[in-house]
Amino acid sequence: MTFELKICSGSETDYETIYTSGLVEPGKHIYNITLSRALEKGTYQAIIHVQPYRIGGNHSPTNNADIRTELIVE
């Protein structure tokens, strides 16, 4: 699967992607990420977009999910 971290950049429907993972294979983890830009201290409305893929064959995407959360930068 892959992951994207998006933060609200204006209206509630306008999000900016600040992180996109590469393919994370089954049983593997993401330990450290590098954001596309620095963020100021504060609380941001965020979405974590999760995109799974079929195992084997053409690795086509399957159902995905958007997880709404808050990102707190200290």
C-alpha cells in the first residue's frame, strides 16, 4: 500500500499533499518521513490517504480510505 499525508490549506475541501510514501510491502513499516516543506507550530486538519494494492499480478489499486485527523506540530 501507499500513504499520503495531506493538510488543509484553506477551505475544508482544499488540501495540500506534504508527504507521499513509496510502496510499503506487507509486514513492512514506515519509521521516518520527510515532509515536502517545513510546517510552523500549530494544529493542522489533515487526511491520511491509504491506497492498498492487489498482491501479485499487476498490483492494481483496490479500495482506499481517507482518515481524517489532526497533525500537531510542536
